[in-house]
Amino acid sequence: MKFTRVFAFMALAGLAGSAYATNGYFSHGYGMKAKGMAGASTASSDDAFGGANNPASMAFAGNRLDLGVDLFSPRREASNAGDFGTPVSSKSDSNYFLVPELGYNHMVNNDLALGVTVYGNGGMNTNYKALSGFGNTNILGGQGKLGVDLMQLIVAPTAAYKIAPNHSIGISPLIGYQRFKAYGLQAFNSYSASNANLTNNGYDDSFGYGVRIGYMGKITPTVTIGAAYASKMNFQEFDKYKGLFAEQGDFDIPENYNLGAAWDVTPTVKLALDYQRINFSKVPSVGNPVTNLLVLGQPLGSTNGPGFGYSNINVWKLGTEYKYSQNLTLRAGYSHSDNPISASDTGETMLNILAPAVIKDTATLGFTYTLASGNELTMAYMHGFKNSVSAARPGAPFGTQVDTIEMYQNSLGIAYSWKM
């Protein structure tokens, strides 16, 4: 009954939205312990977030329930060098978000684990006011406030099985729900395949599916390796925004995979290293370049219409864990990723004013305190270092002046874990 109530809370809280934009629109980590180590978790099995990290890890995680929430604060700013006759800038007003997470794992026997992970993605949550001194015009030439709001909630039921005492495999069907709205894009009405379904239509939602599979192996008493692959999650189209997203409103979550290793250097010190690949370019609404509009003549919303121009990215995550005492474990981490938005591609910063996911480097700290009951209290802090990207607009009718987008972010999360 406790789990049913917690799961219901997660589903409802998740609808409030999320705003992660650390690695594109993926989080830097899933599960508060992973977040304290910059997301390095593919070869770790100390929580129930295998459905988001590595399903195979659940075979070693034991019976537990992990419930957490992050206070996430991204700060976004966009500026234009002169298309308005003078340089202008605008800051997004949406600065604070609560992002919940849940993991549950049950050992059916020594070899078989069944569980569920609930987590979110996001990162396209912006809200820019109209420019001061330009009437009701926003920085993209539309009317009134400018912005988008994307929320993605993923439920990952998970099964993991030990194929040998120190080796496991796992699978997580991925069931997704997403909600989206856009406003202030009236300047693009003439360049949309369906301008009635481009902007200011309120929220639309869609459901989708995919799968994540994984392997974990303890190859020596002190070294563990892991690998996981997640297919592209195919979602229903956003009908209210079929004039904005390529392929008539399609917006999928790209395939991604991760490799990791963890080394117990001493009985009290562990190092973890992860590599992650996210293939944004395989989702047209995200990966198509904006030049498809002017160079190829493909309007917004068409099959090969412009997207946000995201490139595929590589992410490296390094984390360390130190068992300070029997009750207190300390963590730290650092991650570096490619920038999905390129300064060398004309026009890519223009639409990405809506989604300035330009963070490349993050640093994290965290700890877990084990209570007398055996339950755990975990906290994690993340700082995404400020980064900016500048590129010229693609030309008539949008001008040729330079747009600059910049971002930095912080998050502070807390989680409680029940051992069962």
C-alpha cells in the first residue's frame, strides 16, 4: 500500500514538469546517488534506478524503495546583436522546478529481481518576456511572451536475472508520457506547413514506448563493468503542434547507450567512469538543421522540416565515493559532454533560443547517511558551468545578425531509501 501511494504521488508530481538540460535534454544522472557522482552509475547497483541507468544492476540491488526530489534551477539568457536595430537581450523567467524520482526493487529470489523506475526528462522549459521598448514583440519577432514547456515522464518496469553468480542481464520496457506547449512563435506563421498548429495552442500530450537492456559483471572482487542500450522511444505526434515539429508533430526520445566501470580502490574508496552516447540526430524534430527551411524549402512541420539542429553527443562522467564512516558515505563527480548546438552552423542558435541546452561541464557533490534503522538519507548538489553559443541567423527573412544563447544551472536534491 505504501508503494501504491508513493507511485501515485510520483505520477502526479511528474506532470508538474521537468527542466533538465544538462546533456541535451537528458539529466546528468538518475537517482540521487548517481547525481552525487556526476551520473556515473552504469556499473553501480546501490539503488533501484536501474530502469534509467542499467537494468541488469537490479539483480544486485536488494529489496529497496528510493524516493527523491530535486530542486532544479536553470538560468537561460538570449541576445541578438542587431536585427532589431540595436542589441537586445532577454532572460527566461522559468527558473525553479521540482523534479521527483522513484525506484523500487524486489528480489523474487537470489537470482531474479523485479522492480520499477520512474524518472523524467526535459530541458525545453523557457519563458521570455516581450522586449522592453519594442511594444509587444519578443526576441524571435512574435507577439507577447515567448517560450516552450516540455515534460517527459518515463515508467520503466524492470526484470533482472543473474546468469552466473557475478553476472546479470536485465530489461526495462519504457513507457513514456510527454506534454508540450509553445507560444510566441507568430513570426514563423508563413514558414509552417500548418500555421494553425504552430503556436499558442495550449498543452498537447502523447504516449510512447521503447526498451532498455543491460549487462553487469563483477569481473574481479574489486572491479565491476556495465553496459546498457536504450532504443529510440517512439511517441504519438503532437497534433496541436504539427506545424512546428518535423514529421507532422513527431517528437521522439533518441536512442542512447552507456558503458561503465567501477573500481574499489580500497575498502573505503571507489572510482566510477561512464561513457554515454546520445544520438539526437536520429530524431528529425530535434536533429534536423534549421537551414532545411531556407536552403531546402522545407517548412516547419513537414517531413523533412527544420528542427533544433542537435548533433549526436558523447558524455564522459567520472565519480568517486568515500566511506568516511560506517554511517556516512561522501561523493563527488565531474562530467563533460559535447555541445549538441554548434556555433559553426548558421542559424542554429535562432530556434534554440527556445531550448538553450548548451551546458558542457558539470560538477557534483553528495552524501548518504545510514540511519539506525538501516534506511538511508541521500543528498546531491550539481552545478552546470555557464556556457554560451553564438551563430548568425540564416538570412532573409530572419536577418543575419548574431544570436547568442547562454545557460548555467544548479540543483539540490534529497532522497530517502527504505531497505526492505
